Amino acid sequence: MSASCCNSACAPQTTLSPGYRKALWIALIVNVIMFAIEIGGGLKSGSVSLFADAVDFAGDAANYGISLAVLSMGLAWKSRAALMKGASMVAFGLFILGKTGWAAFCGLPPEPSIMGAIAVLALIANGGVALMLYAFRKGDANMRSVWLCSRNDAIGNIAVMAAAAGVLGTGTAWPDLAVALLMGGLALFSGISVIGHARLEYSGP
């Protein structure tokens, strides 16, 4: 093993709070449950923004699982995991932007009451997760990506609530599509940010 690889993979790790692993497990379970709820709600209501939020929940659940898997590994492995998560966030953003463009041509106004009710439930869930992870937002790239996921989710839930109100008030799908566009852009920007941070930390081959 080269010196540079050993320096990155075997470097002393940042001391983690005993509650960090527990917080990740709770976040993982919450995201899996909310993914199932929002997928059902998105399909029933016809909301693109709610569907986008559901897919985001699935991606976050996978990200939390990856974070748990590399929690005790070296910095190089954590940076690789952060690169993978950043790439998944970029892919999610591009997918949602594409789906929003498609829905703009063939979508119908969604059901606002279902959108609003599920968005409130999701905000409560994500708000709790974000509060748990807030203390770890300034760690390595892997920990930062976890915080960004929870923060983006809470912002997304508020936006979906606003979209539900907009659909109710206008009777059109445009508020829903606008929020889906915002969520896709936010995921794209955050993913690029995580990748940039991870690349600075990663010195392996």
C-alpha cells in the first residue's frame, strides 16, 4: 500500500458522538416508512412534487444505510461513499427535472388535500430527523451529505405544502410542477456540493 493511500485510509477518525449511529438508524427507518406513504399519496393524488419527495425519501434511506456501513471505516472509504451519495443526489435532481418537464405537457391538476396532509406528516418526520443530525452538519463529507439530505427534505416538505395551497387556489398543476422543479434543482446543487467536498478529502486512486 502506498503512503498516500495509507494516509487517507488509515488516518485517525473524527470522534463521533455515541448518539450518531442511533440517529442514523432512526433516520433510515423514518425515511423508509415515509417513502411508502408518499409513493402511495403521490400515485393517488397525481402530484409530481409529492412523488419527487417520495423518491427523495428512498434515496435518503439508501444514503443513511451507506453512512452506517462506512461509519467505522477510514477517511478514504467515507469520501468514496460521499462521492456515491453526491452522484445519487445529482441523478435524482436530473430525474425530477425531466419528469417535471414531461408532466408539464401531459399532467392534470393533482388532489391538493392529499398533498397537504402527507406533506405535513413528512415535515414532522423530517423536522425530527434534521434536529437529530444538526449537531453533525460540520463533520467530514459523509456527515455533511447526511445533514444536507435531512435539511433538503424539510425544505421540500414545506414547498409541497405551499404547492398544495397553490393548486387549491388556482385549480391548475403549475404550483405542483414549480415545486417539483425547485426540488430537482436543490438536489442537483446539493449533490454537486457534496461531490466537491468529498473530492477535496479523497486522496486515494
